[in-house]
Amino acid sequence: MSVRRAVAADAGAIAAIWNAIIRDTLATFTTELKDAAALAEVIQAAPERWHVAEAGGQVLGFACYFQFRGGPGYRHAMEYTVHLEGAARGQGLGRALLAAVEAAARHEGAHTLFGGVSGANPEGQAFHERAGFQRLAVLPEVGRKADRWLDLHLYQKFL
């Protein structure tokens, strides 16, 4: 298994992983499925911000980061996303993807990295705590999906 920068050709595999999580879990609050062609364009525009984990040529997970909030005052604060196929969890791929994102963000001049984790995702919360993130806040019932109000746990790590 290895981690590398994503390329536009990975967009279909990334969309498949992400869309399964969107459809089948409460780990993300969005209900809008990702379009592979649109993802390919985003990856091409900022390839240093996208990474995939693969084994045997198959993409098993991905991570990306983007500016935490709009405006130049936030240019050193990034938020990231990491998602794995179900069978790929528990093998260290999430941590390897996070390390790649941290290194890329640090190289780009980021000072801090944020992760937003659904209150319905205790595995994601534990992952952040093991990875050295500090939980800053719980934002009660800020998300809604599947007829449920969901809390957002906000984590931060200084780079």
C-alpha cells in the first residue's frame, strides 16, 4: 500500500468512495453526490492538495485540504477531508493520508489544520484524537441529514 498525489484520472475512484459515504453514512452532512468530471477539474487545479492511498493499482482512500474560510486572512488555516473504503479502514491508511496532507499544507505555508467530524462518527473523532488534534468545540445540531439533527465536532492541529 502506498500514498501518492492524486491525478485527474483518480477522480472516478475518489467519487465512488466519497459518494458511498454520502449515501450510506452520517459521516458527512452533505447529500449532494460528487461528480467525477468536476472532481477531476478540482484535482487538476491544485494537485498538491489531493492524495490517494492505493494498493495493487486500486484507490482505497483519499484526502484533500482547502482553505478553512474565505478571504486572505485565513490563507494559513486549512481544513481537510479524509475518506477510506470500508475494507481499507484500520490499516493505517487514514494516518498515512493525513501525514501527506499535513506535509503538503505545511509546505504551502499553512499554520493550522482543522477537521470537522460528525457527532454520528465516533471512529472519526477517535482518529483525530489519536492523530494529535485537539477538540475545540462541539457545535450542536448544525447539520441535518436523514431526518436527524447532527452535531459537528471541530478539531485543530498546529503544523
